[in-house]
Amino acid sequence: MAYVIGDDCVSCGACAGGCPVGAIAEGAEHYEIDADSCISCGACAGTCPSGAISEA
């Protein structure tokens, strides 16, 4: 199951740097995870300082 970034995202970009497959990019309102590319490893969740990333 892919991870998602919620509204608590502060757009710091820490998650994008932590994603081993490059599935995270800056979106219109905050960073977003491409569900088709996400390998559900959870690396991004561990780097998020605001706790905005969770499993979908």
C-alpha cells in the first residue's frame, strides 16, 4: 500500500530526499507521493519532521 502526505506537510522537502525511488515531488499545496512509483518502504515517513506521511 502506498504512502500519502497529509495537510500537515510543511513543504520542507526532507521526504523527497529520503525516497529511494524518487516517488515524491512538490505539488500545488504540498509535497505529493506518486502512488504508482511508491514501493511502500516507509523511508519517507521516517524523515518527515511534521509527521505528515502515513500509509494510505
